[in-house]
Amino acid sequence: MIQKLRRKFIATNMLLVSLVLLIVFAVLVGTNCRQLAAQSEGAMRMALKWSELDAPPRLEIGPRDPGQEEPAAPFFPGRRDDGGRREFTMIPVFSVELNGDGSIRTVNQGNNVSVEESVLDSAVAEVLSRGQATGTLSSLDLRYLMETDAAGTTRIAFADRSWESGSIRQLLLTCLIVGLLGMAGFFLISLFLANLSLGPVEKAWQQQRQFVADASHELKTPITVILANTGIVLSHRSDPVESQAKWITYIQDEAGRMKSLVDDLLFLAKSDAAKLPRHPTQVRLSELVTGSLLPFESVAFERGVSLADQVTPGLCLLGDENQLRRLVVILLDNAVKYSGEGGSVTVRLDKVQDRLRLTVHNTGPAIAPEHLDHLFERFYRSDAARDRAQGGYGLGLAIAKSIVEAHNGKISVSSTSEAGTSFTVLLPKK
């Protein structure tokens, strides 16, 4: 699924980039075509002013003598000479002047064009047959402009279109090369962005698949036990309930474990959907922590664990009391379970700047460094066999993290063989 999504992401980006490049190149080529046509038209208009006895001037290169007249300015397409000087064009153009019957009277080929007589006759004949003042002769690759003055004299100027075609071909080749290089660059960029953007999605997808697999695995054991015990009860239908009490008790215990697991899964699902129920009230956190310690005194006594607290009185925050109590219980239960026989658990609550800090510390074996970054993942166990023996599913710390994040706080863990294990929660007061 992720690979398919990545391919769609890249394909969409490449399609959009291709469309943008096509539009840009189309506008560029179209603009250049119009500019080249305008240059040829300007050159033809200038050629219409030429006469056989008044040919265009030649350009002179080199120093001029003092007092020598300044040479005529060369013609640049689109530029007009406002000083009355004759302009000169480097575009291949020539002009003809016609008699009244349409025959050629004079030909002015400028100083940079040589035209065969057969080409002249064909060009003039085609222009006259069309009857249009301007256009192109595709068969001769010429552009023409026809003008008739007040005296009735008709002149036709022609411009060679091969230089236009050459310029357009060169531009198209440049656009093709730039487009291919640009597409290759955008492909690499799209690939990078796809990996960058879909990285969290891929991680979430893998976590979801692992979550479903782990949940199915955890539910499999109690369901198997329930089915087995139910089968035993059903195989002795005539026996009284008292004789079947053991199997019914097993069924009840496993059903209770399943209910607890399903409740935890539902809590996490609501947290993922940003629907974690919150009823913010002013919570007396100091009293809540102290009250949560009381039920664990007997549990700690049975395990030979000493329980101590250092709670600063009068600390309050805005939050959900039930969720915060569940957070404290999860951390206390985890600490008592893994402090080891003869160990100790210490709960501290104090204020650090504008935040409240809750620390639950326990002695006992240290958590390996490679496990610390995964402790808050769902169904993760650093010691799977020991956790199952103690009835854990690996969801408690994941729920604790969800509660902390729902209150805009942070939770962290540190563990060493010398200092023990400490879970620290920082919660804003508001």
C-alpha cells in the first residue's frame, strides 16, 4: 500500500510539473514565433522603401576620418529610426515593383540576398493569386508583404523564413534538453519528498499492523482458555454447578482479562482519533497522588517493597481527574511490580517553574538502554515472559503517554543499575 501511495505521489508531482513546463515552453515558443514574425515584417516594411537606384547602405567597420558623415544605423527589428537616417537589415529580404499588368518592373535584392528569376516569378504569381496583403508562401518558405501606393504602384517585399525556422528549431531543442533535465531533477526531488512525506505514514501503517497483530495475539489466549473450559463444562452437562465451579471461575477470570484488554484498546483508539474524553476541572494533584498511594500500601507490603512519598501539598492543575488518577496508578503499579523483593518505590510531586513534576522511582534491575525508547509503544515488553506472568499486556505505559499528551505534558524514563528506574511526568498547570 505504501509503495502504491508513493508511486501515485511521484506520478502526480511529475504530471503537474510536466503540465507547468509544457505551458511555460508553449508560451515561450509562441512568444518567440510572434517576435520573429514581427522582425520579418519590420524588415519587409523597410524593404518596401528601397528602390533600384537607392540600395541599402553598407556597414563600414573601422575608424572614420574627421568630418566624415556618420554611417546609417543598422536595422534592428522592432527599432525605428527617428532621425531620418536609412536603416539597414540583416534579415534576408528582397522586394519587387510591379507593372500594371502584374509583371515585374524592378527587383531590389538589397546587398545580402540573391534570388533566382524562377523563384521571383513563382513568388509574385502566388501572391497575386491570393489577393492578400500579407501571408506566407510555404512552398517557397517565404513571408511576403504587399503594398500599393497612392500612384497605384504595387510593391511586394519578401523575407526568407528559414532563419525563423532555424531559430524555432534551436529553441525547441533547448526546451527539450531543459525539459528532460528538469524532469529528471523534479523526479529526484519528488522521490525525496515522497520518502520524506510518507515516512510518518509508513511508520503509522506499520504500527497499526503490529497493533492489530499484537491485539489478536493477546486476545487469542483468553479466548482459547474460555473455549476450552466451556467445552469441559458442556461435556458434563449433568454435573451440578458446584462441581463445575473451577472451570466457570477460569472462564470468568479470562473474560475479566479480556474486558480489561478491550477497555485499554478502546481508550487508545479514542486517543488516536483525538476523541480522548476530557472534562477539565481544577484538580488537586497533591491530594490525588496521596490518595492513589493508599491502595498500594498493602500490595507493596505483600511484595516486601517499601513505599515512600515526597508530595508538595497544595499543588493543583486544570485537567481530567479520572485520567490523572489512572496515570498515577499505572506508574505506581509498574514501579511496585518491578522494584524487586526488598526494593523501594518513591513518589515525588513538586513544582518546576510553571509546571508540575511527578516522579515515580523504583529500585530493581535496570532497563536495558535499547528498550528505553520503546517502552511507551503498545504491547511492547522488555521482558515478555515476566510481564505475561504478572498479567500485563504492554499497554499501561502507552495509555500513560496518551493521558500525558492529552494534558499537553511530557513523559520520560531513565534507568541505570546504580540509580534505579525513574518515570518523570511534566504537566502544565493550565
